[in-house]
Amino acid sequence: MPFVVYSVLRLALFGACLGLLWWAGLRSWLVVIVAAFVAWGLSYVLLAGPRDAAARQLAERAERRRAAGDRTVLGKRAQEDADVEDAADEASRES
């Protein structure tokens, strides 16, 4: 969830920069580029906490996958779906 929070905060920051620049009178196609650079700089400074939480989440997920080796890491519901699909596939091959 921290990755989603960080992404939403960055999009909100970009939208705020875009709106402020538009309101300030920058009405050409450059407004998007300038807003992206301003939002990038501000997110680097203002969103350090959410960025670190998102990085920790991604690192933990990568570590779990690395620890699993060749095994596929699925959630409980996805694993149930995969088991049902495997059983149906085996049943169709036996017929």
C-alpha cells in the first residue's frame, strides 16, 4: 500500500503544480513539462517519508520472491485460482 500512497501523492503534487502554473498564466504545451520538473523536485524534497516506505515495501517483496526460489509467489486467492485451473487442465488431459 505505501507504493500506491506515494504514487497518488506524486500525481496530486503534479496536478497542483499544473494548476498553479496554469493559473499563473503559462498556457502553452510547456506547462506540462514545467509542472513535471517542478513536481519532481518538490516530491524529492517533500515526499521522502512515503518514498522510503514504498522502497522498503518493494525491497521486502523482492526479498520474499528471492527466498521463494523457483516457486511462484501468489496470494491466497490467486493460488486457489491456479489450483482450480491446474485441476481442470489435468482433468481435460485425462479425458
